[in-house]
Amino acid sequence: MGIFATRTRPGDPGGTEAREMSLRFEAVGDALASGSSPVDACTVVGQGLAQDGISLAEALDGLRATYRRFRRGDPDYVATQAVAVAWSEATLGYLHTLSCEDPMTGLASHAHLRSRLTEVYRARGHGHPEVRDTHALVMLDAPWGPDGGPGDVLTHAFRAHRLGVAARTVFAGGETVARLGSSRVVTLASRDGHLGQRVGLLKRLLVGSAGVGDGVRVWIEGLPGDDDAAALLLDELTRH
């Protein structure tokens, strides 16, 4: 029997929930009791709690209760980080599976583009070039024409799809091409020596393209210095 397998006292408010949470942290408690590192156990627990819909606050409360029981103090940074990172990655992975594609256009969704940007920023550790120097957003904006307005959902979905086809023709190396809002399509592209040429080719390809209409704007949007600012930028680009 594990050391966390305790009996709930009758009439104990929240006793069942507390017992269930303590059982989830049994491996962490075992590691603390034996004097070994609890990091691996914390990672497994964090993933499992996220997959079962337990909030991060509850997960950290459970970790604190475990440490106070076995160490008579609060958890250290490494253990807290292990739970939080595992919980966050499991949650992000779940959201990614739910919303990786815009159903009306087949393009990547806002959520998927957001997760890809997070991956790009995370991969740029200390000593690597800034993301603003290695990547950029290539924006396509097809404003509403005289035949449609904000409520003409099918028209704008079709135009976004056609913009996506053009973007994927030019950026054919596996770049993420996503839909932002009703009228915009964005490509997460490498900021290399060929970016300007590709954008020029994209502009020429869109001239007279069937199903796109006139007045499509094309520009290169620079990326900010960190992931949080990139999330705000995407939100702003979606609204306007």
C-alpha cells in the first residue's frame, strides 16, 4: 500500500477530494521520503492532472501539501517548475489537437499559429539569434468588397481559402499558413535573403487571381522580441 493511501474521515469536508489529490502525488511523496529527486514524478503528475482537467492552481496546491507533509516546507523551484511546465505542455497539446485547423478554409487556425510561434520562441535559447531576426509574418489582407460585408461568411471563407492557396504556392517548404479573422491570411516565414523575392512573387500571383478580388494588401510584419508580445500582436492583427 502506498504511503498516500489514507482513509477519509467521516464528515471531513472535502475529504474525498483531498484524498484523491494526495494519491495523485503518491510518487512525489515516495521520492521525498526516500531522499531522491522528485522531478520526474512531478512531471508525470503535472501531465496527468492536466489531462484530467485539474487546474494549475489545484496542481500546485497539491504539490505544496505534499512538500509540507514530507519536508515541512514549501516546494522548491525545480519541483514547482516541473509540475507547471508539464501541466502547460499537456494543456497546450490538448488545445492544439482541438483547434489546429480552420474548418471553413483548411488553413491553420489562430490557435495553431500561436502554438507554432511559441515553439519558435522557445527554440531560440541563449546565444541564438532573436526571433525577430530569423522569422517574420507575411500578411495578406482582402478587404470586404462591394458584394459582401462582415456577415457574408461563405464569401470571405472562400477568399481566405484562395489567399491560402496562393501563399502555399509561394511558401511551399512547410511554413505555417493560417487564417486570422475573416479577411486575413498569414504565413510564418523565415526571414532570409529570399523573403523579399517571395513576397514580390506572391503579389504578382494574386493580380487577377480568380476568387480573390481586387485590393489585396501584402506586407511583411515584423515579430517582437518575446512570445507574450507576439501573442498580443496576433490578437491585434486579427482585430484590424
